[in-house]
Amino acid sequence: MSLSILIVDDEPDAALLFRQRFRREVREGTYVMHFANSGEMALGQLATGIEPTLIVILSDINMPGMDGLTLLSEIKKRFPELPVMMVTAYGDDHEGEVLEILVQRRRDKWAAIRLMRKLLRKQGFAPKQVTTDKLRSYGAAFRHLGLSCHHEQGLLQNNRAENSHQVVRRRERKMQRFKSPASAQRFLSVHAAVHNTFYLQRHLVSRSTLRIFRSEAAAQWRTATIAA
């Protein structure tokens, strides 16, 4: 028997990401994926009925128009029996989250290729644009991998890429320098996961919403530490 999942997200890549993540279950008929690009569209789908049986709603929080928390409130009023899960982001660095950290001795073409392959494998979908600093090895890696998306290296667009190393340098100073690249990789990878959990974009939300986000992040942290 197939079960339905409703995904609410204004990002056009979300549908591709979920279809790829659950491609085996969809192919076997375990799940049927439904998508809505706004809270209003999701409520409309729920009002007309979703078949087969809907088991969960996955909603983004930051959306134009009706945001995720407002949608959650409306769903609980109209369909109190439906479970809803809120999703913050898919590791998107324009929101300040860490996509990946890879410690390497050199910054040549092959180092850039290893980094890009790791990022593409982890994200699971083809990017529409990649922004880097002006290091020429990134252009060589693009040509080697045959990427067709736009490669942005402009003066204003690449500020985050130009400054991304500063975060690593601050963590390195706090650790009084790493003893080896392997120890740096282990520490920075773990630190990135913790940073993404507690990075809540407080300048974009109200205090009441921030308290909700902090409670959810603390609950995720407790669950992770208990499991470890």
C-alpha cells in the first residue's frame, strides 16, 4: 500500500532533491510524493484531499507569503491529526551554513576537483550556479568535471567565498593550531555540524520564533549526544 508525503517548499530544487533521496521508495510504490511551492497551495491541496493516505507534511520555515510556522498553525487548526515536520535548509551557504570543509595541503586543480566532487556527491543535485574566489584552479576544475552551470567569480558576488577561510582560521587559533591535517579535518567537520544546528538566523525572525528554533536545536543536540 502506498503512502503520501506532502513537501512544502518555495525552492524549485526541493522537488528534485526529495525525488532523488526517495527514488527507490517511489519506484517501489512505497511513497507517493506531493509538492506545494507555498503555504496557500498546500492548504488548497489538503482541502481537496490527498490520495493515497497522507502520513506526514514536510514544510520549509522561511517562505514568501505564508511562512512555515503560520502554515503549521493553520494545519493544526484544520487538520489536527496530521503530523507536520519543519525543515530549515538544505545546507545552503547563502544562508550562512557550512556545506563542507575539506582540509588539503595544496590549492591546485586536483584539490579543487576533490572539493567539488565531494560537494556535488553530498548535495545530490546539479547546481545552477557555483560561486568561488578568483583562484584559477577552480576554473580548471570546472572544465575537467564538465560542469555546465554558471561559475560566478565577480567582485561583489564572491565575498563569502573570499572570506570563507577566515572562519577556519578563527577556529584554528582557538585550538592553538592543529597537529595534523587529519586532526583539523575531524575537528572542523564536527564543528560545522554543530554550527549548522545552532545557526538560527536570528536577524530574520522574531524573538518568539527564535525561542522555538532554539528549543528545537537543543532537542536535536540532546538526541544526538544521547545516541553517541
